[in-house]
Amino acid sequence: MDLALQSRTLFGVTLGFHIIYATIGVGMPLLLLIAEVMGIWKKDPHYRLLAKRLAKGYSITVAVGVVTGTIIGLQLSLLFPGFMKIAGQVISLPLFMETFAFFFEAIFLGIYLYTWSRFQNPLFHILVLIPVAIGSGLSAFFITTVNAFMNTPQGFTISDGAITNIEPLKAMFNPATPSKVAHVLTSAYMTTAFVIAAITAWFILRGHRNEYYKKALRMTMTVGLIFALATAVVGDLSGKFLAAYQPEKLAAAEWHFETKTHADLLVGGALDRNTNEVNYAIKLPNMLSFLATDSFSGKVIGLNDIPKENWPPLIIHYWFDMMVGIGSFMIVLSGAFVAIRIWKQKFEWNSWLLRLIVIGGPLSMLAIEFGWIFAELGRQPWILRGYMRVGEAATTSPNVGSMLLLFSVVYALLGILTVYVLIRMARRNPVEPLLDARSEQT
């Protein structure tokens, strides 16, 4: 691999690993907050116990997320110094603010974790948790604005190689910011809920059919449904953003070559690269036009009207399909569970439904991974769209390949260690003795 591709691969591996912990880091505070509020509102100790157990696991993922997040910041500077020469001057504000958001979150998380029995009124404990949720959301917001800037850069002028007329707020609140931030937040909340639901369903399948697990599953699947629907709405808005600002990315995602109205949405298929003919795809008539313009007869720009050197890799079609496909599956699955809960309660704990929920957890995290692959590959060949290509920004150091191998090993060990610690915590602290102790006290 050339140096630019090595740099992209190393940064992609780091981002792909970090996004697991970042997603949980953004989504978990909201789940904790919901569980705590429901515990007080319903006067139900099961929900507060759920929050306490989730918080312990959350503290482990935060610790690993801090390490990988720090590595991302260092790698961005070391692997793409050409990009940081511009970004360091123009988009440094959200990079700086993200650090403050994290410290804000971390301070209150520490207070939250060590004050479970310090307050006679549990409402005060919830008030400590609110800044944690706000801080995690702000952290995601600030770092996502940097990624948005890479897609629709603005707030500066390059004249004779010099960067002038810098407007940090304009750079930060660029056209990509609203849809990208909304998509990151809703998908993080959705995925975290489904991951916890999958773990809960697994315990129920293993015979733990007490009220604690049943309430946990009902809560997480309901939250998952709400944010799965929200993610779908934001995804629709993202499609319209792409049509307006990155038509080459939307066209590549749908193998759409000819500019035309009444454009079809393609699902799956195989592309003949010699003729650009798509075979075996499922065609949804006029739906690409609707996605891009809100009109079934809207015009969608095709790749043939875009210089070929600016085409993204056409393989992003599959990443897009897998992301959307998993998201659609999770909407159907969570919708079915909630509907059964309301109208057919005797089927609520059907083993096949629970198995699908168990599968849905890893699938939802894969959807996050596929989404980021689609987002980053879809911006290629640009690192700063319209201004700088990846090859121009990448380092010329010959040691990137060695670092790729080293960090891959480190991430594998960190992942294994995280899973080991979480499983060990769950086994050494089963929920049943805690439930028995609470029932004896009451």
C-alpha cells in the first residue's frame, strides 16, 4: 500500500474501534437517566438497580474510550499533517471545546458513580446525572462538526497558499452539521438501547425470567424503537443534504450514472464496471428522486456529470445498503416487540423473538460501523472536499505500516480485555441476590 492508503487504513482501524466505545459513551447516559426517572416515577427499585448496574459497565467503556479517543486526536495530526495545517487554524474551536465537554462529563460521572447512597432524596442523584448526559451529547456534537467541516468546508479563504478570513463559527456551523450531528446522536441512542436489550434478552433466554430483566427489556426496546424511527427520519434528511451538497456521494451510493427524473432506488445488485449496468438489483421506482428531492419526479444528478477523478469508491453502495437494511430490520423488530407487548402479551417472551433481539444488538453496532465506512469512503478522494485530497494531506513517514500492525494488536487486546472485565463483573455480581436482599428489606 502507498503511504496515503496506509494512513487511511490505520486511521480507519482506530476510528472503527473507537466508535464502539464512543457510541456507548453517548447513548448510555440517556439510558441511565431514563431508568433513574422511571424508578422514581413508578417507585420501582428495579429501574434504579438497572441504572446502577449499567453505570458500572459504562465506567469501563468510558475508560477505554478515553484511550482510543486520545489516540484519534494524535493520529489525525501525525497521519494527515496537511489537513491539520488548515484545520488547526480554522476548525480548532470545536476540537478545543470537545475537550471541555469531556471533562464536564467526566467530573459529574465521577460524582454520580460515588454518590449512590449519599442522598436521602434520589432526585438529587438524577440531577447529577443530567450534566453527564449533556456533556456526552456536547462532546459528540463538537467532534461531529469537525467531520461535517471536512464534507462542506467553509469559514476561510485560501489566497496564494495562505489561509485568510478565518471565521471559526461559520466553519463549525457548516451545511453538513445539522444532519450529521442529528444522525450521530439518534443512532448512538438507538444502538446503545438495542445492545443492552440484546444482553437482557440473552439473560432471559438463559432462564432469568424475573421482573428485573423483563422491565429492562421493555424499557430498552421501547427506547430503541423511538430512536430507530428518529434515525430513519434523520437519514431521510441526510439524503436530501447529499443531493444538494455531495451529489457524487449519493450517486455512488445508488450506482446512479445518468442524471434524470423519476430515479429508482437500487437495493443490492451487481455492477458491470465496463458498461455501468446494474444487474440483479431490487428497484424501488422513483424512490431515489423522493429521497433526494421529496418529489417522485425530482431530478437526481448522475455520476456521468461528475469528473471521474472525483468519484467516490462505488463499493459504498453495499455499505449504504447494509446500514439501511439493518436499521429497517431494527425498526420492524422493536415495533413488533412493542406491539406484542401491548396487544399479545402471551407472545412477549417467545424464544424466537428473544433470539432475534439478541442478534439485533451486534447488528445495530455493525450498522454504526457500516455507516461510518460509508460516510468516510463516500467523501473520497477528498479529505477536505473541494480543497484538499487525501494524498496531499497524508504523511510521508515510512513507519505507518509498522504502526498499523502495532495498533491493530493493541486494539485487539483492549477489546478482549473489555469483554473479559464486563463478563467477570456480571458473573461476580448476579442480579438475583440483590433482588432477594431488596425484597427482604421491604
